[in-house]
Amino acid sequence: MLVYEILDKKRKAQVLTDEEISFMVDSYTKGEVPDYQMAAFLMAVAMGGMDDAETAALTKCMVKSGEMADLSSIRGVKVDKHSSGGVGDKTSPVVGAIVAACGVPVAKMSGRALGFSGGTLDKLESIPGYTTTIGKERFFEIVNSVGVSIIGQTGNLAPADKKIYALRDVTATVESIPLIASSIMSKKIAGGADAVLLDVKVGNGAFMKDEKSAADLARCMVAIGKSFGKETVALLTQMNQPLGWNVGTALEIAEMIGILKNEVHGDVRELCLLLAANMLYLAGKGSMEECDAMAGQALADGKAFEKFRAMVQAQGGDVSVVDEPSLFPQAKYIEPCRARQAGYIQSFQTDQVGMAALVLGAGRETKDASIDHAAGIRLCVKQGDHVEEGSVLAYLHTSDEGRLARGQALMKDAISIGADKPEPLLLVYKRIPDDG
């Protein structure tokens, strides 16, 4: 089999066989196919696309390139959750705690910040002592005893994806639905869960900017999951404004704790309950109506908070900050961002809010940079709110005074104010498959 022939075939937008796809992926992972040929293959896929069978075959090759996590020692049906990421997206720890409180084990491997999109691991590590690097046996032990554990990726899961993704990042081939779908689902399948819930973000703070593109991606990932025998559901949720009120690491953990203590309400709480209900539904806990009620009860009666607290304690975290979030380190500098005019909040340029948080120190501007866990943004307004000239739109938190000017400039340009009140944003656009 010749690489040239495979490249020529896909350049002509012809359908590749499973054997041809396997040859490309396996040979590249072993170092037998050079970067320039794999880059040509990725560009041909990005331009010519892949059908569902090809995408499933690509995913299977990525899964087989490394280890498969064996979660059989964890009792019960295991449901994994994946979010495509966004600004202020802090749902995973809250959802995990709710689902665990309802008797469904949550064994979750999460990621770190990527650009303006915050990472669950970075947020959890703002809790003093909390470790995301624990051994497999201890991970399983915590899930079986507590019901939930969130750690970093362990073992050698889907190494082909890691190598291919690094090449996509520098060859302008990131924006390809088959490549995105196979990348995400290879890790989900290799992670060993019985079912998968996907939270696909839509909007100017997400990778998929419009509903059609997000729906196409969601349908592709659902099809992949089902081809592996995994019950898979996707929700399309909005990211045209930051999710919740806080953007940062410790700031977002404090907001999560407020939700779990029933002290914070709004879009994050609503989305967490919806995601949790869908995970319970996938685990076979009842109808959607019953799962909705179950999730709401677990949050209302404090059982979800207790699960989160127990997870933090089991993973070495200081539970005193969970009990009293004001004990988190506070930023040395807290500066208001004020409205330039009176009117209604028309819209957010959400990715720019994320960049503002990053430059304040809440994210990494370079791969090796450290995160200032006290840094971030506390929003005071949402789309549709009315403000006066000089009203506080947000508070900027940082430990480095030199970062404030850049953060202010980004935030002021990220929030649009006008005379007319805009239509409210939908929280959820669609469920795929739409089976009730």
C-alpha cells in the first residue's frame, strides 16, 4: 500500500477503506510516515471531508493506538461527559457531584486550559492540596467509595490523536468536523465509559460559531459513539455570553460551591441540572422527567455538596475552603470595569472575555506559564440588563498591576451597549438525538 495513492484518492474526495485509514494512522504513529505526508492527508480530509464510516474507522484507529481504560472494577453504569469548552464553563464538578449523589458513579478524566477556554483540572487545582494525578487503583477506590473522582488523563490513551492533533494545530486543519469528532470520541471511547453525554457549545465563545456547524459535529460524534456500542447523546448549548458570573480558577470554584450550597442561581445551575438529568437518563435511572426531579432533589437537599466535599477531601484538598470559599487566596488588585454609556447590554464578544481573564493571569499565555489562581473576572451584568453610564460591568482580579490595562481594554471592547433591549439568549438549542 502506498501513501501517495491514499493521498491522491482522498484529494479527489473519494471514500477510503478501513485498511487505508488504518495504514495511514498506524504508520504515522510508528514514525514510518513523515509529518509532511500526514499533513497532506489531513488537508485532504479537511477539504474533501469523510463520511460516517470513514470517520468511525479513523476513530477506531486512534483508540487502538494505545490503551483502553478498564473501568469494570467500578460498580454500576459509567457515564462520561465531555464539553467542547467555553468561557466560564464550570459544569463538570457540579454535574459529577449531582450524578454521584443519585447513585451513578462518575470516573472522569478532564483536561487543562486551552487558549481562552478554561480547564477543569486547573480550576480544581486552585483548591489547596487537591491533586489530579493519582494512580489508577486509588482513582477506582475513590469512585467506589465516594461516587465521583475527577483527575487528569492517565495511561497511554489514544496516542495517535495526540500526535495528529499537534500537527493539525500548525497546518490549518483544526476546523474539520471528521477530525474534531474523531479526536474527541477516540479519547471518550478509550476512557472506558458505558455511555457518553456531549455538551457542544455554540457561539462566539466556542469553537463552533453557528448552530448548523455545531449540530453537524454533534451528529457525527453521536454516530461514532453508537458505532462503538456506546449510548451517546449531545446537547447544543449557548456560548454567546460567559456561563455564570465568574471567569477564572478559584473564582469559578467559589461559584460552583455556591451552586452546590443552593446560594447561586442562574444559567450555570440550570445547565448543570439538565446535564445531570441526561447523564442519569443514560444510566437508566428512569424517564427524563424522573431524572430531572432526581437531579433537582440531590442539589436541593445538599447531598451533591457533600459528594463534592468528599471528593475534594479524598484527593487531598483542603475542605476548609469548600466550607468557606472566602478563604481562597484573594487578588492583590481588584479593579472595576465601567460602562462608557447608558443602555442595554446588547451582546458579549465571549472569547474576548476569556482572553481578558487569561491576560489577568487566569490562563496561560505560553505553554510553560503558571496560573494565578486568584486572577479572573467577576461579571456584574448579563445580556439584556440595563446599565447607566459609569455602572460597574465587571471586576477584574489580578496579582500583577501591570496586567490591568490590557484586561480593561479587552473587557470594554467585549461588551456592547445599545438603546434597545435584545431578545434573551436560549440556554439550550437542541438535543441529538431528539428522543425526549
